[in-house]
Amino acid sequence: MNFFWVNQNQTYLHEISGGYLWSPKTSANNRKNPFYDSMQQTAVGDIIFSFKDTLIKAIGVVTKTAYTSGKPHEFGEVGKNWDIQGWAVEVDFHILSNTIRPKDNMHLLLPTLPNKYSPLQANGNGNQAVYLANIPVSMANALISLIGNEAQEIVDTFSVGDTLKRDKESKIEEDILQNTSLQETEKTQLVKSRRGQGVFRSNLERIEKYCRITGLEAKKFLIASHIKPWAQSTNHEKLDGNNGLLLSPHIDKLFDNGYISFSNDGDMIVSNKLDPNILNIWSINSSVNVGSFNKKQVEYLYFHRQHILKK
């Protein structure tokens, strides 16, 4: 696991709510930029500290490594001189209730600053030239210590938990590929559906156009989430676009783990096992209505409410 620091002043709201980082590939005049090159150094499970307005405001876990992507349209005039093609990294962000101001804690952080490409100056001010910078483990540990249990739980839960989940999914994919009762084409489709690609995602995008809770329309930043879990679905259900929703990463985390569901009429249902502060931190309206579902979606949602929603 590696640790990174990202400066997100103008793009903070878009990137945090959208669950991604984005940078150009090069600086002006096509010059290499080490803070853009850092995007390619990320790996799934890496931890990212988000810095805005002198505060560490969020912690993220990388869920998909760098790939070529156009500049997000929601950036508008921000970075109007940037190239339109850049790097995107998908991140599961968690907004902190206990934000910290690094400048107030330089007695602890100063000895941990990297000798090269530091995101902080020795006086505690942010280095404005930095976008994404790799930071030493010692610096990351100091930040986690300052933030407290909230940070430690995020790092432990999502880094270890996602690793276990990836190992489990790799085993499932291996079982699919070794299943002699399936044709090769069907094997490929089923494996791709687990990764949010191929037939399932194509079928889903014909039905769902955006995240029903956040309103995000940029599909490259949305998770193709099964309503009835993949492992409990028939081969037909695994590829059925009605058995899915396009969700922002943090919403997918809540839905996939049974902390929220939806009524047939589109009212969001919140599990009593969910800390209400989570919804407040993520600015999620617990009484939101996300609109109607078709008949087949309603059938899948019934299963989700009965078997997945935590009670």
C-alpha cells in the first residue's frame, strides 16, 4: 500500500462527489509534470489524503488505477488551458468529520516531509505546484494519528476489506473460466459483468442514465452495481440490465453493503444499522425519492430489501 496527497482546491467538490481524480497528462508546452505522472503510480487500495483550503478534509481509497480520460465537463472554466485529454483515477472518498490543519501540526509533520516533491512547505503552507504527490509512510502515519480513529478505521476497513473482496472475486472468476458447462463466449460475458464491463453494463446503461441520488451523469465515474448480488443471481440475472443501478462510488458502497435500499415507489430506505452522521457528512437527503422503477427492477429491489438491507 502506498500513500498520496492531493491538492484539490478548485476541483474538490467535483472530484469528491464524483469519486475520481483527474489531471492533464502534461503541463503547458507538453512538458512532463511529476505530479501528473504520479497518477500512473497509483494502485488499487492505495490511500489518498485530500487537501483543500489548508485542511485535510477527506481520505480516499483507490478503486481503479489511471486510464486515459477526457477533462470532466463539470470542471467548466477551471483549467481552461489544460489539455482535454488526461489521466483519471477512480477513488472511494470519505469526508472526514475531524478535519485537521497541517500547518498547526508542523512539529510532528516537518520531520516526515519528503526531500523531493513535498506537498507541504517547511512553513506548513501547501505547495501550489503539487497536484498528486506520493508521501512517505511516516508522513501518512502522522496524518492518521492526528486525524484519529476515523482515519484509522477508513484505512483498515477499506484497504484490507477491498483486498479481501478482490481475492474473493478473483476466485469466482477462476471458477467461471474453469466451468466446462459454459461456452467460451458466455464465460467472457460473465467475467466482464463482474468488472462492470461488457454486456451487463451495456444493458444497464440502456435503462439507467445517471446516479439517482447524486445526479452524476459521467458514466465513466459510475459503478455498475447489481441490485440482486452477482453471486446470488442466475446467469441470466447476472447480465440483465434491469438488475442494476448506476451509482456514484460512495452510494454504491452503501447500497452494496445493505445500508440503503429503495421502495417500489423510489423512496430511499435507510438501515437502522447506518450511523446517520454518514449521510450528513456525504450530504445525502435520507427522505429523497429517486423516481419510479420498471416492473423488473421492482422485483430485484424486493430481493434487495428482503435479503441485503441490514435490519
